[in-house]
Amino acid sequence: MVQVAVLGYGTVGSGVVEVIEKNKDMVNKKSGQELNVKYILDLKDFPGDPYEEKIIHDFDTIINDAEISIICEVMGGVGVAYQFTKAALMKGKSVCTSNKELVAKHGPELLKLAKENQCNYLFEASVGGGIPIIRPLNYSLTAEKIESITGILNGTTNYILTKMQREGADFDSVLKEAQEKGYAERNPEADVEGHDACRKIAILSSLMTGQNVDSEKIYTEGITKITADDFVYANAAGKTIKLLAKSQALANGQVLAMVAPFLLDKEHPLGMVNDVFNAVFVTGNMLGDSMYYGRGAGKLPTASAVVSDVIDCARHLGKTIMCFWEEEDAVLADQADVASRYFVRADVSAKEQVLAAFGPCETMTVPGRENDFAVFTDPIRERDFEKLCESLGAAVLSHIRMF
């Protein structure tokens, strides 16, 4: 029998226990042996809970129990979760986690510790919730040279943008509704400012390159400046607006990684990903394009991914599963040197100035709108684009990169 401990009995932690117990026959069959949740660590008591007798408050009970071979870390954060994970790996206990912040910050160190102690540090649930993407990158696509990864990696922002597009609503009102429905946190900064997606693309970029991509060095822009007016033009042009996390391996060995809103065709596979759903679009040099789609968050989808890692650990007790993510830092390309096309919404009273600044390019007007118009620029370096926008001042009402 393989004994398991769960750290954190919140949304995901309770889901992990539920998946293991409800799917016990299948989980045990696929593990090749019986799994049992022996401990659940949490600060609180849960009187009346079906698994009340398993709840403990002292991590030392787990770390000192020789029977525990797999630990599910679903606490979140990088403080205590980091200390507990490190201690577990040093004892040769495998750790499965959904903690993207910890994986992004300490991934290569923890993977190295796992290898040194003949156990595993697995994190399928850290990027796409229930969407399988870590395992495909580590197994299914190992014959590929991955050229780029682009994803819709945050369900909250995708829900907000979908509602804005469909209903013509403004950002603030949709955010409030998302909070009321439980899709957005009371403090939504990590989601709407792009930090959550940034951590996830840092993990994917690191697996793509085999080197460490520091999330704190990735250019990150959120969706708080997107307006209902922008969606009027996007809809009229047959396009939509999505918060995309992008990573591309450049010919010079550098990595171009970023998170930002993009204008893209509604017919693009990513353009059709709506509401709280997530997707990861991978381009390989042999396979070409493939996409992985599903629920990127939520209790049971995320828990399902954690348990899939538990099963993998149970199959490989005493053996480390290969994961190519070294501690050496990848060299990130300078965002200011990147050439992009832009959608620019501008004040119609400054039309001559705007057209003179951006040169011959496609323009667009929307019937019934007399105060603004749109320009779709040719590719232009970001540093040059910013200078042009600065020179035009208030004439530029908004701008979004084009995918």
C-alpha cells in the first residue's frame, strides 16, 4: 500500500481526497497498487467532515512517518509550502503540486533535489489545471523541437473578455460580476494584471527550452485598459481580444516570452476559446500545431491533475522521472526590439497626424461612431511604436498588439 499525505484542505486539497476516494478502484488499478490518504494537514479542524480523523496540524508527523511516500502540496504560496516541499524531497518523499508560484520560482532547485533523492517533483496541475500539458511536453512531444507556445492560461481574464465581447459591457462591471460568481478573487490583481499567466508561461517556457525562464523578467501586461470601445472595433473586424501568454524560441538562442492582450481572428483556435476555459497552442518543428483545451482551474479539474501525478509517482517509486529543466537561466529577448502589428484606436480630430505618424496602413471606421477611427499598423518595433504614441499624445485612445 502506498501512503499519501495532503498538505492543505482547501478547495483543491479536498478535491484531491475526493478524487482518490471516489475513483479508488480506477486509481488503484492504474497505480498498480493501493493508494491511501493517511494524513491531511491543515491549520483548521473540520468537525463532521468525512475524513475528520485524518486531519492533523503538525507537518513533522508527516515528514517523520516512513510510510508516507507521496505528498500532495496544494497549500499555495512560496513560504511554508517551499519549506515543506524541500524537506519532503530531502527525505525521498515525492511531491505533487498545483502551486504554480512555487514551481515558477523554485522549479529547477526542487527538481534537482528530487533527482538527488531518487523521488519526484511533479506539477501537472500548476499550469492548465485539468488540462494535460506538462506531461505532453515531457513525454509525447519529446521528438519535437518546440518552436513556440501560446496560451490562454487564466480563466478569470478569459471570462471577463468573453463577457465584454458578447455584451458590450465595460471592464469594471464584468469584473464585479466575475467576483460575485466566484470566478475572480476579492483582490483580482494576480489575474487581471497578468501575473498568474506570467508564472504559467514561465514554467512552459522552461520546459520548452530546458533552461530556467525567470517569471520576474517576463514582460507582463494585463487587461485593465481594454474597453468596450475596443471590442466594438474588434467585432466589426471579425476579431476578438484575448490575454495571451507567449513564448518563442528565437534563432539566436534567445527566448521571447511575454503576457499581453492581443487582437486575433475569431476563427483562430485560440480565438474560439471562451468563458473560463483555457487552451495551450504548441508549435513543433515536425508536428506543426497542436492545441490542448479544457478547464484551467476549479476544484475537481485541478485535483484530477494532481492525482494523475500521484499515480505517476506510485508507478515510479524509487525512480526519478526525467524532466529537462536546468538551473541555467535562459536569455530573454528585449521586448523593445520586438516588431509587432498594432490595432490603434485614435481620435478622429487627429486623423491626419495619426496617418502621417504610422504611414500608409489599413484604416477602419465603424458606422455610427463619429469621434474615433482605427488603424492597423505594419510591423513596427515596440520602442519605435511607443515613441510614436508618445508624440501623438491624447490622439491615441488605445492600442493592442495583433496576433
